[in-house]
Amino acid sequence: MIAFLASVGAAFFGFLAATGRLARFALMGLAAGLRPPFYPRLILRQIVYMGYYSLPVVGLTAIFTGMVLALQSYTGFSRFNAESAVATVVVLSVTRELGPVIAGLMVAGRVGAAMAAEIGTMRVTDQIDALTTLSTDPFRYLVLPRLLAGLLTLPLLVLVADIIGVFGGYVVGTYKLGFNPANYLTQTETYLETLDVVSGLVKAGVFGFIVALMGCYHGYHSRGGAEGVGQATTYAVVSASILILLSNYLLTTAFFGK
Amino acid sequence: MSDGRPPKIVVRGLEKSFGRKRVLDGVDIDCAVGESLVIIGGSGTGKSVLVKCILGLLHPEAGAIRIDGVDTVGMRRADRARLMHRFGMLFQGSALFDSLLVWENVAFGLIQGRGMERAKARRIALDKLAAVGLGAEVGELRPAELSGGMQKRVALARAIAAEPEIIFFDEPTTGLDPIMADVINDLIIKIVREMGATAVSITHDMVSARKIADRIAMLHKGKIVWQGPADAIDDSDSPFVDQFVHGRAEGPIQMEVRAV
């Protein structure tokens, strides 16, 4: 019994220590932005990489999600003659939840993994130590541009994903399910509030930060050559995905909870 | 090389552990101004850890490191950043930034670390590449397009680009063929003499150590077990040095099979 309690205690303190290390890493990354030199070109490069090059994958997932959502809600709502709610359900689901969550998860897989692999490779090949010996702060040069890019880019991506997702629902609704296009658009617009979109964009900023933070953190602390870099990549994607879903619940509670 | 001036680098009682493994166990060593000190020792004896502690990349648990009489252990970040301007480092695996061109690698410390204008930094980078025997056309390549020997030369050019007072060489000839290793040794001697820099090298290549060292120290199990002039290495009266220099399996040095 004591051995069991000891292992639970050790796991709990291990969790607290890991949380503390992650928080310290995030604060060091952000604090690096308080002092010059600044690297606007690096931030811009990360924004282009994280945003522009993620557009195809996020756009594709968004359009199919909107289409499936329209189909599923139609088949479900038709059981109690509520088909007219399809457009409203699609737009609210996409803007509040599915847009930010799906974009966050896709970017975690595409960008978070790449960040962890790139920084992890730099770690195991001494490139991060080389940065330090060349009078360059790795947090300012590597971590901060990625954190800022994550924070700024994902809301823009989600805005695009929202539009594409709603368009996907519209296409299925009007061409396959026989809705009148004007009525569908009216239904979409009538029940949509500013908070629905804004809450999704705030979530996106948080998710983007999480993706970049986990990519940088696990890459920065990778050890042991190719195997270590591979592990860092896995940890970055898995931890970012879990934190996205966890923070999504907390943010939803904060925005819409009773 | 001691000429009455205080040592450039002083290390006293340096201790560093990783988990339960004590890697440095009270290292005491000095390096005089303009001296080329080579630290030898088997793999895993703590040579790289010692250099990384002096550079400030690792934090020792105990002991003192003084550069020009200034204690650097526990130094503030801003002071550490200023101190880094005085250091150059050649890493074992070259550690070139593969996303940048060769000349950008060489000029990196000048542009990012010191805010130098790119055109001026590029001119300096090409001069340094020429100093290590590489033409301007190499500057436009990526590190991945270079051979191991050329990468080492580029790393050497990067280490000297800012004309540092102290240059560290981590296994400068490891992985190179004997001819290229000799080329790198000659370059190190030439550059260190021309710049008047203090050099600290770590290696287990005795040919290289004999060639580039003014003084040699041997590290074993986290302690300096012998140090003296390079030309005294064959008459050291140290069984550790004797076994290492002659590459014998039998002797007081027992190689650890497992890394910790």
C-alpha cells in the first residue's frame, strides 16, 4: 500500500515538476521578446511557413468537415422535422468548435512535428550550443519567433477554415439536400453572433501558442540522436493535441459555461 | 608559455555530475595567455563537459572558473553574453546551420550576435574562408554540399570570424583522414599564432595533440592526472599518460563499456 502511494506521489510530483519546467520555458521564450535584438524576418518566415503552407491541409479538412456536418445534422434533425436548423448548426459548430479544433490538430501534426524535429536536430548536433557561442540567445532566435507565429497565425487560418467549412455545408445543403440557397444563407447569418466567431479566434490563438510551445519545448530538450529527435516529435504532437482538447473545454466553459 | 602574466583561464575544483555519474571531480587547470593547451583523455572522461563548463553552456555544481581574473560561474546573462564575444568554438561535428549558406554560417556571429551590416559581414566571412583555404564560390553552397573536411574548415572559419581572444577546439580532427587532419592541425597552428589567441583543444588524437599543443593535460575520471609541456609527454612518468599515448588496453585506465 505504501509502495502504491509512493508511486502515485512520485507521479504527481513528476507532473508538477514537468508543468513547472514547461511554464518556465514558455516564460523564458516570451521574456526574450522584451529585449533587442528582434528578428522580424524570422517571425515573418515562421508565419508564412505555419500559415500559408498549412492552408491546403486546413482548407481541405474544413470543407469536408462542413460537408459531413451538414449531412449528419440533416439526417439527425429530419427525425423530428428540424431540418431548417442545419445551416445554424453548421455555422455554430464550425465557428465555435470544429474550425479551431480541427485547424489546431492539423497544424499540430504538420507544424508542431516539424518544429520539434528541426529544433531537436539542432540540439543533438550542437547547433543550439553553437548559437550561444555566437552570442545569439536561442530563445530569442528560435523559440520566440515560433511562439509569436503560432499565436498570430492560427486565428487567421481558422478564419479561413470557418469560411471554407461553412461553404462546405452550404454546398451539401443546397446541391445535395435541396435547401434554397437564399434561405440557407439567411439561416446561417441570423443566428450567428460576434461572440461565436471571436471565441473561435481566441481559441485559435491559444491553440497556435500551444502547438508552437510543445514543438519548441520537446525539440529543445531532445537527447540521444535520431531516436531522441523522433521521440521529441511524437511527444510534441501528442502533448499539443491533448492540450488543445483540454484547453478547448476550459475556454468553452469560460465563454459559454453557465 | 608563462611569462609572468596571470593566466587567461583558471579552473579550480570544478565538479559536474549527470544524475549519479560524477563527470568532473575537482578539476584544477590553468591556461596562460597565448598558450595552446590540449586536454587529452579517453572517450567519456569529461573533456567536452569541461570545455562546455568554461564556455558557460553547462553549469558546474562546485568550483571556480576565472577568465582574466573574473569569476564566470553564476554570471548574469548579460555579462555572459558579453563574455561570449571573446570566445570562439569549433564543435566536434562542426555544428553548421544547415538552413543557411556557408558564408552566412561564417558571418552568423557578426550579423546576429554583433549586429554587423550583412555586406560587411559577408566580406569578412569570405576573408576567413580564404584563410582556411576555401574559395568564395564555397560561400554560396549549403553545408550539406560539403565534405567532412570542408565542413571542419568552415566551422574553423566561423570560430575565428569575430577574432576571439580564446578559441576552443572540440576534437578538431575526429572523423577526418590523416592528410585532412594534418591540414586542419596546420590551420589551427597558423590561425592561433597569427591571431595571438589562447587555444584550448580537446582530443584523443595524439598526433594532433603533439602538433598543436604547447602544453598537454590528461583528464581521467574527472580529474587532471598529469599536465606538462607537450615535448615532455613521452617522459611523463605517469602510467595513465603512458598507457594512453601508447594506446595499450592494459594499464590503470579501464574503459567503461556502458555510457551513463
